[in-house]
Amino acid sequence: MRVRILALLLPALAGGPVAAAPLGLAWGVVAEPATAGVLTPGQVAEHLEFLQAHGWRAVRSGGPAGGLSGADGRERSVLLSFDDPASALRYVVPLLELYRMPAVVTVGPSQAVDPAVAPVLKGLAASPWIELLPRVEAEPEEERAAAVRCMAGAVGSARREEKRLSRLSRTLAAQVARLREVTGMTPTGVAWAPGTWSGPAEAVAANLGLTLQMPTFTEMPPSLLPPRTARYMMPPWAGIWALVQAGAHWDPRDHPVRFIEVDAAWICAGGDPQARVARVVAVVRRLGLNGVRLLPGGPAGAWFETAAAPVRGDVVGPLARALREAGVRRVIADLPATGGDPGRDVTFAADLARAVDLDVAVLPAVLPATSPGAARPQDRLGEAVRAVRPAVRLAWRDQGHAGEHAFDLAPVAPGRQSARGMTVSSTAVAAADAEAADRAVAGWEWIGLPVELAEAGLRISLRSLAAFALPR
């Protein structure tokens, strides 16, 4: 089976639709002899040789205005990057010279000021195959509400973000100055460690002249448009299989998506809300689900901090984080139908994106523009979400025969097909399982069920929800 899947994906790696931006690959520490959790020089050499053999051309990041130098829309290009300067100088530079492939070495805040790293940076700067760029690291975990809160009350997230962006500006400016001192050139790009990239943070970097944005993903990266290039962090086990998956933007763990739907109001409907969160986590683990669909409220009341509606409590953010920790890979959230106040609708969408690390935002059903050439309400909501979460995938609720529980997802990458998803409408366990099975046969890949229906099915048996359960 694995050989068959590889045969299907190799054409996508070698040809198929051209990606909007170069494939970004990132490596951490490279060490020899082999140690747990790191890659060896031999593995890196295998990766580079495989890329060359399949027609991938390594490009430089330092093009005009932070663009990609050598990236041709007609060819398959890859941006190589390494996040550990010391091992990059010792092991990687000789490989790049051998294969004649340029690469980026990223430098974190502590590495930039460490006297012991200074000779390493000078050695890297002397190589014609290396470009040094700053890397944003995750801050020490701020004090965030780990538990849901079922009552109104400001949590100060806007103020915290303002302070965080101010610290980011100071830190990045110091990194840019240090790299300019080492290389004699001003860097024009920045790498973002997993979980650090956002629209507001990107704006801070752009104000410092860092126009090429390289966010890092530990799972399959999204397809981004220049001047953004998503970096896939190569896992320690990575062989050529990881390269094939990254090149095709495909991971078997994301196909199909089976999700639990949770109305945030249900978490606060009675009893201990943390116990209800635990019930949701238990369902996810028992069924092996890889997604969650959150219903965060609307104009009458929101379950996250926002200025666009009365705040009922802080639920969706802590709930999403708990489910991420339980293994959920795809977080979906619905935006309510647009009302009579476009400004309020946009604020609601942006605040939801700040509260939840979204993978998919489900917008109201597509409606025609009020006049030719005018923006539709859904377009404004999508722009508001993407201003905060640039990599979010947009979806639109179905207004046709599939019902309001269904949605259509935008293609994951240029040239790819769109996808369809739904929460089953049946309220009985057997009927819901049959409905999901029928939809799966019809090609629907994203299928979910409400949490209480899932609990009812599990009280019968795991087999009663066979159409939702994923292998573990």
C-alpha cells in the first residue's frame, strides 16, 4: 500500500500544478554520531540528493525587495534552511558545496548575542552558499487561561498582544543590526518558529524591512503566495518519504478529516465546565478524531473576548488548546451570518482569529455583491480572519440542498480541487453513522458529529460510530 501511495505522489513532487511559492524545508540540529531527535549529515545528504535527482532547484532568499532569487514560476524550486548555526557550519556547508545548493541559516535572538556563536556566524557569512537571516523564537509561555471561563470579564488579551508586538520589534531590530554587522548586508527575510507567526507579527517584521516571511510548520505546510514561503520542519525520522509528502502537501493523517462539533455554549450549560471539556477530549481520543468544529457564538453573545458582541465567557480558546494537546490537527470555527453592521462583523471575525489558532474558518453562505465589482460581506470577513491568521483555509456554508451544516472548502493549494465537509444532520446514532458513510462514499472528506451524539454512540459501542472512527 505504501508503495502504491508513493507512486501516486511522486508525479505531484516531480510535476503537477506549480506551487505558488517555493517549497520550504527546514532542518534543526545536524549531528554525528546519530543521537535521538536529530538528523545526521548522511540523512541531510540523502535529502539533497533526492531533491536534485527529482528536478528541484534550490533558490536564494535574497532577491529584490526580499523576493526569492532564482525562483522561476516555470520550475520546481525549494528554499533550504537550517536553524542551528554551529552544526550548519560543521556539517551542512560542505554538503552545500558538494551539491552546489544555496541555503539559509537562521539565527535566533540568543544565538545572535552569544559570544561563543560569533566565530560560527563569521564562518557562515564567509560561505558563498549561505545567507544569514533572523529567526523569531517562541516567548516563554505567557500566563494564559488554561481553564474555560463561563462568565463575562476582560482577560486583557489585546493589551498582552500589544506588549508582545513591542518586544518583538525591539528583539528583531537587534537581530537585524547584529546580522548586518556580521555580513555587511541588511537581511530582507525572517524565519518564524512554529506558533510565532501571525498577521500583526508579520507587519512588525515588514516595518523593519523583513519582507520575506518564512513561517515554520511541524505538520504539512500550507501553500502560500510570495513573499511568504512556508517551511516544513523535517522530523528526526525524515527520509525521502517526508520530502514526497511535503512536495505534494499531503499527509495521510489529514485524510480523511473526522471532527467533533462543539457549541461553546454547551460547555457552560451546567455543572463543571472543565468536566465538559474533559468529556470532549475523551470522545476525541476514543474515536481517534483529528478535527474539531467550534461554534463560538454570535452577535447576541460570544464565547471569546471581542468588542463586537456581549462576551459570555472565555471558552473557545482554552477548548481549542486542550483539543490540540489531545491530538486534534484541524481546528474549524464558524462565523455567524453577517448582520447590519459590517464593522462589527469584521471585528468579530478578527477577534475570533486572535482567540483561536484556526485552520479553517467557515464563513456564511456566499451571497451576491450589492453592486458589480463591490466586495461581498464574506470577502471582508475572510480578509479579516486572514489578517490575523494568514495561512487559514476559508470555507463557506452551503446554502443549497446540503443544508446549513455543510460547507465548501477552498482548495488547499493552487490547481487543487476544493473539498466538501459537513456535520451530520441526523439525531439518532444509527442514522448519523449511515449518513456519514453515505457522504464518505460520495466523496465528502470532512465529516463530523455533535459531541452529545458522539457520547450517545460510544455508550452503545465504538462500532456504532464506525463511519467516524479513525485508526489510531
